[in-house]
Amino acid sequence: MSPFEAGVKFELLVAIRYLRAKRKQAVISLITVISIVGVAAGVAALIISLAITAGFAEDLQNKLLGAQAHITLVSKGREGIADYMRITKEVEQVPGVIFAAPAVFQTVLISTETQSKGVVLKGILPEMESRMSALSANMVEGSLNDFTENSIIIGKELASALGTFKGDRIKIVSVATRLTPLGAVPRSRSFQVAGLFSSGLYEYDTSWVYVPIAAAQQLVGLNDLASAIDVKVADIYQARVIGRRIMDRVGTNLEFTDWMTTNQSIFQALRLERLVTAITIGLIVLVAALNIVATLIMMVLEKTRDIAILMSMGATKNNIRRIFILQGVIIGVIGTFCGVVIGQTVCYFADKYHIISLAPDVYTIAYVPFRAEPVDSVIVAVSAVLISFLATLYPSAAASRLQPVEALRYE
């Protein structure tokens, strides 16, 4: 059996030998190094950028889930949920549910002596809300333990906008009305600020307030009804499935929405941003692939005589084609490996030591989070090697089309 019939081993040895250019082929060697560096830079940049977008998405998700319920149950007619404590206990018996708590929601007007603002009022049972959401952990002044019948907890940003401090009194005016000798007037009530919270989400910190559920019922005019039942589940990605189980158990008078549906537009925007980032930085890998094309074309021109000799000794066109394909793939694999190592290393240390700091009052986070997902690295690596392979097709085909006699004639 001739060495050419030995297959990939022979072709691999020749490919490696060609990559180890002689001194007089220094230009080819330099371009080869540039190609490897280009692939490595593209892969590393792509891994790092995807890690940053994943980090911000994870941070946003954690903050949203700290402020929102995983599942929210409401009555179909929005008239309120009667016997809500019994239903809450039934919901907690559904597999996958960790905890449930009733709540009252209403858009109201909050006012001080000088400022007024529309906000979302949430009526809660403090001992249940501390298990349901991150409100207790997000308190920057005061505590849920200080929550009394006439207490209100507001966001730190809202307090700043209103010029309000802990201990001040503020007034809540509801859209619900009550009858008086003078006719129907809006329901209102005065509360004392018992604490301030900071969730890290500007929308919540400027637009949400918490009062005891009994006070909220009186303001909204719900009597002994709840607007909703919040549910916390063990697996947030199974929220929709668990929601259907809850519906099967508590009857047909309720409906539910899950956190993924509520925040669908936000996460769609993040996915689009992630895609655009990947495409933009992926162009670096494409440029590196063009360098591979240039390297192999120069290699074919330089090795014309060698190719002719190999073909005259019995090497087939497929042998020649595979030699140059292997060269390009080797460049791609080395560059990809280096890029993955660099990207993962940078992400690890940047996240561990908070290398890139941010202004918390502007970005709601003190540093840039890096979350290098293994699946992202695998996809990037496979894509880079595939692009490198595709870059070899034209040069390798050109090399295989050389005619030995013609090639040797011009040497």
C-alpha cells in the first residue's frame, strides 16, 4: 500500500510540515500566525460579549423575580378573589409550589404637601410577603417587623422624588369612591413611612408602595377580597406548567399569568441584543477566515512544485485537497482553543474580582457581571472551526486542480 493510500495520517503530516514554514517563507508563517491570532481574538471577544449580555440578563431576571411573583392568580372578571386564604392554602398543595400569598393591587395617587405621583399600591401580609418576595432583603431603611396598620413602605427613588423620609406622613388617594353627604368622593388615607426599599429596578423603586392588606382593601373598596394570589415555585422555568396544575385544582373562576409572559417583551429585547452582538463581533472571526483563505492561497502558490511532485508520485486530487483543508482546520482549531481559554479566563477573573466597576446609582449594579455559559463557548467554538473549514474549500480545490506536468514545466 502506497503512503498516499494510508489516508489522513499522511495528509496530516504533510499539512503540519507545510505550516512549519522555512525561513525563506517567513511571510507565509507571519500570515499563519495572524490568522491564528485573528480566530483567537474573535472567539475570545465573542465569548466575553455573550458572557456580559448573559450576566446583565441574569441580574435583571433576579431583580424582577425579587419584585414579582413567579405566578399570579386573578379572578376572571377582575372582581376580586373571595375566601382567598383557603385558596392560598390549596395552591400551596400543588406539586412544584413553594409558597403562596394573597395581595391587593391598585393604581393610586400618592401625595405629600408639595408633590404628587401615580403609583402601584400593593396590599400585603408582612409575614407572608417576606417569604414571597425579596422585599425584606431589599429594605434599606426600616423593617417589615415595623409594619403596622397605618404603615407604608416606599421605594428609595420614590422617596427622593417626593422629598420624603422615614417617619414622614403621606396621603394615598384611590380611584375607588365612597358615599358622603356631599356625594361620592375618592377614598383616601394617611400613612406613616415605615421604611424604604431598593430593588435595583428603577421602575419598581419609583412606582411601587406597600401597605397592610386590610388598609389596601379599605382604600380599594374590596372589603374582604384579594386582587390576586402570588405564587412562588421551585422551578421558575416550569411556572407555566405549574400554573396549569393550579388551575386544575382551584377551579375555573381564576386565571393565571407567569413571570415569563409578564416580562416577555423585556427578554425578547435582550435576546435580540444578544443576537446583534454575536453577529457584530462574529465578523472578527469572518475576517480571520479570510486570512486563512489568503494564507492557503499563498501556500498553494509557494508549494506548486511540491504538489506536482506529490501528484506525480501517486497522490490523488483528494489527497491534495485534504492536505490544505487540514491546514486551514488546524489554524482554526488552534485559534479557537486559544480564544476559548482566553475568553473563559477573562470572564472568570473579571467576574470574581469585579474588574469593570459601574456607578450603582446609574446602572443599578456596582460592576459588570460576566456569566460565561459553557453552551455558549461550545457553540462559538464549533462555529469558528466550521467557518475555518469553509474557508479552506476554495484554496484546497484550486490546489487539487493543478496539473503535475504544467506545474513542473514552469518551475
